[in-house]
Amino acid sequence: MPPFEGFDCTTGTTKAGQTAEPELNNNVLLLDNTPARKEVAAEDDDEELVVDDKGQRLVDTPIPAAKEIEKEAHKRELRGRQLVWHNIILITVFHALAFWATFTYIFDLSWKSWIYSISLGALGGLGVTAGCHRLWSHRSYKAAAPLRVFLALCYSIAGQNTILEWVRDHRVHHKFTETDADPHNVKRGFFFAHVGWLMQRKHPDVLRQGQKVDLSDVQADPVVQWHQRHFLLLKILLCFVLPPLIPVYAWNEPWHLAIYSCAVVRYVLLLNFTWLVNSAAHMFGNKPFDKRINPTENVLVSAVAMGEGWHNYHHVFPWDYKTSEYSYFFNATTVWIDIFSKLGLAFDCKTATPDMVRRVALRHGDNSHPDHKRVESDHHHPEEVTYDEYLRVIKEDDVYTGVKDLHNEEDVTRSEKGRA
């Protein structure tokens, strides 16, 4: 999922982050302890042929390809100035304050402020999960304008990056998962996937693919345009300024307790709950739907991230609005989307058919799916799902433009809830 979560991660964009790379030649290596020789570069630039005066080959010496040399030169050029220090400082300070405040004032906070802070965090989380993730990034359902405004305001409570930046990074993450183009590539370690990717400039491949990803559908949304214009004001007011005012003036909570609980601690916890989807849910857990990919099913992440931890399912069926085979089990976001659907605010909810889920799980899962034991006992294995089946019930005019190349348009059933 996501997304900076709290600070400006655009430092290191192509305009600011790219530097001119020196031109490198492919001169072959000389052997100093031999008679005069002629050096002839191999045609593929990957191998050096050393010959004597008669043209007899003496040595085959592999040398790095030009592309690899350029990459190493680029790394050396960036070394020492690739860290984004203002992000490092802000993240460190906020976490230090949250840690200190938790152990200093945890027993001084009134029960009203406890409930208020948790509720505020849930609203911010809903803006991330139901808004930026399932609606704007994956178009897994459609939302009426009032709901989109509500989700945009909730997202401002979370205090993360702009909606456009969040969607851009998330679409690139899905399209290039666990590659150098993945903004939070888990193959670079837990810390990098969790928060380290926000502390350094983006890999050139991330910048390159981020420029190519189609965001036209999100850019055309008037609500997103409005949020983009007033992003900084909304973030400051809804994430940091207004939250402490209510407990102070409504039930006389001391200022320092209101600020620490409703702004600092709540903010830091929500950031980490979001980041866990990028780190823990890509490393720890089972893979009942596809054992060939890194994302896993992680119940603890789902519990704190409102249903976003069912990540193996999500990466197999990214357009499913539930992000899970089981709708409501540790999946508060799906509960809320269904409530909005009953109110006519959410509609056209995409979801994979049970048969599709079962067949994919039994063909590609790690045998942890509940149906696996039954299939093993009757020795009946399902057939592979074909791409034609994926497209069987999708009409071309229903395919969302902005993510058409991001997802396989698989077999889905249209929700009868809300408007058609």
C-alpha cells in the first residue's frame, strides 16, 4: 500500500533527483606482465579477447557489461547524498515524541480522549483503505461525490501524501512488485519496505515508471482536484490542528495530553499500521492463493490495518473491493463500504467469483487453503484458469481506464448493492 505516510517524499523526483551520468568507454584491460599485445574488444562488449602479434588468442577475460559499469558509477555518484534528511529528522522526532508520551501520560488520559483518539485514527485509516487504496488506486468500486469528499477528508486526517502521489506509488508497486521499480521493494529488507524507502531518494527505475503510469482517471476526478489544490491546508488542519481542540474544549482535557494523544501518538500509530502492509504483509504469513509471489496473508496486519493484511489474496485479485476471500473477518473497511452501498453511496463493487478464487488457490496456493484437503482426498484438481475466462463477464465499457494495464481483468461478479 502505500504512499508517504506523513511527509513529503517527492524529494528526488526526476526534475530534482536526476544527475548527468559520465560517459564510460569500454576499453579492454591490459596485461602488464606479457609481451606487446593487441587488445580487441569482443563484439558483445561483455568479453575481452587478448591476442598476440600473430593473432592467436591468449586469454579470455570477462569484464563487466557497460550497463553494469554505468549503474555502479551512478551508485558511487549518489553515495553520501541519497538520504532525505528532512524526512529522517521528522520521522525520528515524531516517533521519539510518541514513544515518550505513551509511557509518560498513558494513564493520565481520560476515557473520552481514548475513545476519541481511536475513532479519529479509524477515520484516517478509512480514508487510506477505502479511499486511496480500494477506490482511487484500484477502482474496485465506484463512489458518489459525497462519499468521495468524505473519504478525501478522512484521508487528510491520516496526514499522508497527496492522493495522486499515493495512487501513483501504489500502482507502480503492483505493476513492478519486488523489483527495483517497486517504491518499497521488500527484497531490500524489512526496514526499507517499512519506512526506509521514505528516508532516501527513489531508485531511478521508480522515477522512470512513476512517470509512465496512467493517472488520468484520478486526475479527472473533481474531488481529487479539489483535494490537490487545498492539500497542505487540509492536512495541517485535519491532522494536527483541529484534533486536539475537541477534547480540550469539549471535556477539558489538558492541552499537552490532547496534543500527544490526538495528534502525535495517533498519527504515528496510523503511519506504522499503513507501513506494515508494505513490510510485514510481504514477508510473514501463508500464501493460500499464490505461493509464487511474496505477499502473504497476515491476520495481525489485517487487524490493525482495517483488512489490508490479506495481501496474498489482494495481489492475486487486486480489483476485488473486499481485498479478502472472507468479507468481514478482520476487515472493517469492507464493512464500511457495504454500509455505504446500502445508503446508495457506493456501487458497482467488483468481486471475484467463489469458483475463480477456489480454482486459483488450488492451482497456485501453498496448500494452506481450506479446500485443499478436500481436493486431495477426492483426487480432483481444478483446471487452470484461462485469460478468456478472466474476461468472460467484463464488458469493455466497464473497464476502468487508469488501471487497465495494471490488473488482469479476471472473472468478477457485480455487486447488486447500491446503484448499478
